[in-house]
Amino acid sequence: MEMIGTIPATPSGPARVILVEDNADLLEGLRLTLESSGKFRCCAALTAIPPELDSLALLRADLVLLDIHLNGVNALDLLPRLRALMPKVRIGIYSGDEDAEQVHKAVALGADGYLIKGLPRDALLATLDDILRGAPALCPRATKGLFQFLRTPAPTLSGLDNLTPREREILELLMCAQRAKKIATSMGISADTVRTHIRNIYAKLDVSSRAELIIRVSPQPITLAGGTSNRSQNRPDESRRRLSTHS
């Protein structure tokens, strides 16, 4: 992993941005574009996501601008953990992938905006301004993809009724972005046992990753052994937040 400079936090001034892009030339060009505007300051420019995500939280950024495909790692799978670690930090996706399902997945998992690579400089800066103001934003091409996806009926998720009470409990914790070790500690069982339950949950629900699990399950209540539901936690439905766009 290459890191192109880090800077200490300042109480005011340009917005602090973490850039993650595995193409070093594109990363440097993006950094120069943002910093030359005077509105942004890059506290870190990374060619890969660090193994310990906690280190990103220590940089005290205002915005993370994240590519999706990073040398075999799909960054969307890490979005729930990033959101949990940095709840007050805006997260924007900066990707060449215009696939409608990818755009929907990013928004559903907590991204505050989705920008397609190649945006004109002014549109890029304006969209980032919107994200920082708390107005979740998509560039026009990403908006088109999201609407196409939403117009397509989602497949019905089957298999929830086949989960055991223990699997339902673990599923609920997974939906809260908890990791296997933390789940094991809270339940008083081993991490290996938790991982076995997770594999069984994936198989029964026919999903292949935590990101897919969250997207497929979140619209549906999960009834636990005690009769409670995940709806009682009142988690926000990220996919229904208002979107603003730039022409």
C-alpha cells in the first residue's frame, strides 16, 4: 500500500479528505484537483485500504473518497464497517463502474454519494460540496443507473424462516456491522463457531457476502427468538435518503 502524505488535523479551513485509489497516477491527479480548488486538503492519499480500518478514523477526516475495485478487494463490502467506525464522516464512492446494481448497493450500504470517474472538474467539486453539506449526491450518470435498478422488481429473499434462533440472533448482529470476534464475545461462544453460523446463514439465504446480506435482508424484519424485530432498532434506510444531482 502506498500512502502519499498525511497531515495533522486543523480546527478549521479546507475540508479534510482521505483518497483511496489503486491507480497511483489517477490518485495524484485527483489529489491535485481537489487541493488546487482551495476547498479540500488531502490528509491521506492511499493506493489500498489499510488492513486495520481503525487507522483511517485516527486521521479525523471530513470525507472519504473511495474507489470500489482495489486490487481484488471490493470496497463496498467494507462500507458497513467504515460507517460504524466513522459515523460522522461523509463517504463518497469514486468509481468507473456505472453498473446500476453497484450504485444501489453503495447507497444502501451507507455511501453519501456516488461519482463516476471522468467527471468534469467543476461537477466533481460541486458534488463533493453537496456531500459535505449533508445532501447525499449522485452525479447524473450514477443517478440514471440507480433509477434503472429501482424500476426493476427486487427478487424475493427466501430462507429467513429456515434460520435457527441462534442464526437469527447472529444475523441481527451482522446487520449492525459487528465482526465475528465481537459477536463471539457478546454471545459467549468462539469466533470459529460464529463463522460457522455465518456460513450457514449465507447458504440458507443464498448470499455470498455481508454487503449482499445487508441489502437483501434490510427491507425485511428479522423476528428473533424473543419475539423482537430488527425494525425496533429504528435504523435509517439509507437507500431512501434524498438525492441531489448536478447536470
